[in-house]
Amino acid sequence: MGKRVFVTRRIPDVGLKMLEDKGYTVDVYPKDAIIGQKELIRTLKKGSYDAVLCLLTDTIDRSVFDASPSVKLYANYATGFDNIDITEAKKRGIAVANAPAPLSTEAVAEHTIALILALSTRIVEANEFVRRGKYTGWSPTHFIGTTILGKTLGLIGAGRIGERVAYYAKGLGLALLYTDVARNEKMEKEYGAVYVASVEELLPRADVVSLHIPLLSSTRHLINDTRLRLMKPTSFLINTSRGPIIDEGALEMALREKVIAGAGLDVFEFEPKISRGLRNLQNVILTPHIASASVEARDEMATVAVNNVISFFETGKSLFII
């Protein structure tokens, strides 16, 4: 009997075609929107599915597991998997897989650098100024930015994405500091990155701080009021990892009071909700969780996620099992 797969939101066609070519029955949530947990549970109860290909926006916990005893695999279309109760899944013998696509790493690193450059050049503010018809001629005092050459980038997290950001940063003439639970010898040897033992040691020394760590109980609100006040008043904070790593209320206050100079955020603590205060500030750039949004990256993510499903059905084990 052919396998049945539920996809919680449409992914690139390359992935769906791979499933269909294997003869699987593939049902895709028909709305171009996040499926609510109640609707997900109703759908799974009716479908008798063998696997679910899910997104970071889907909360997969015991209530979902209870509703879908036939599902033996949840394959996340994402590198992260903090949306899934891994402990409960393991108790029940349910497999969980993620999709760490190399081109996703590349896209997130490029987006990180783009946010740094956009903040330092004030390019978003200038664009809005022109579009509103306020530009009447060149001025020596319009939108004075900051040169990043010779400045110091502090990386909190030196995994795949942090390492790739370091590669680009070195080319732009930035000095590199980093902290992580494990040292990255490649970053030290190839990019001249200097290891520091703690976040507290890194923050006062960096002109730009960029976050590249997973969301864990130990990293939630890692950047809080106390740590923001360790940063330079001229510094920028970049987050392309997970929103709750930053205490958003503390960040809003720090930006408003000029405790730091600016921030570039692609993720948010209460996503998709963003506080009105942040939206009204000019010294923060906000992008809608699009750091991995290149055609190449999203197609590769679909391929990796679907290969996890196919491998599980054919061998009993996914390629990227958690």
C-alpha cells in the first residue's frame, strides 16, 4: 500500500514532485497560510498519514501525536526543530528529521551581511526618504553612516552559518571575535577569528554582534537588558537565528534610549507579531523571516526534507534524523 504524506504548507514543486514520483499520496494544506494546531489535528485525525512534512510555524507536541498515531515521521522543512517536542517524540518512537541544506546556510549568511551593510549605510532610511519625495538635492549631512572596515564583528555561535558569515566578514575587512560551546579551529586559522570564553567578554569588544545559535532553554533571552548594556553605544545587533533569543522589550528600550546604535532583525520573539514600538523606530531594520529565501536555498531545503521522508520509508531511517 502506498504511503500517505501530509504537507502542512506548500513547499517548492521540486519536493512535491519527488514524493509523487515515488507513488506516495501527497496532501498539501490548501491555504497559503499557517495551519493552526486545531486544524492540523482535525486534518491528521481524518487522514491516517504515515508522515508529516512540517514547518517551523507548526507546533508539534503531544496533542498532535495523540491525534495521529499512524504518523511515524515528522520531517521539518527547516534546519531548526524547536517547534517539535523531541523528548515526547522519542518516548513514543516517532522519528523527527530536519533539513540542514548547505544553500540555506549560504543564504542566511548573505542576509546577515546584508543587514550589517544596510545598517551601517542607513540605506533603508535613505530609500524611504527618497520615496516620500523629501530629496531635494545633495547634502553633506544626509544619512551619515558608519564605515565597517576595521571594525570588529562578534559572532555568538560558530556553527555552519556563523562560519560562513566569518568568511564574508573577513573579505570586508572586519576583525572577528566569537564565542561558542566548542572552538572552531577553521575560523581561527583561515579567518583570524579570536575565541572568547563568554558572551559577557564578547559584547563590550564588538562593533557588530550577530547571533547564530539555536533556541534552547539556555539561550532564551540570552540577549537581555543586562547584556545589551554591555554593548558599545555605537554597536549594531543582528539576529537571523531565533526571535526569543532576544528579550524584545529590552531591545526596544535599548534602541529607543540609544544604548546601542541599531539592530537588524529577521526573526521576532512573538513571531509573526512585532511590537508597534519596534516598527516605529528608525534605527532597526525588520525583515519577515526571509534570511533563507533564495530560490536555490528553498529548492534544496525541499529536496533535503523530502529525501528524509523517502529514506525513512525505504530504509527505516532519515538522512538527517534528530
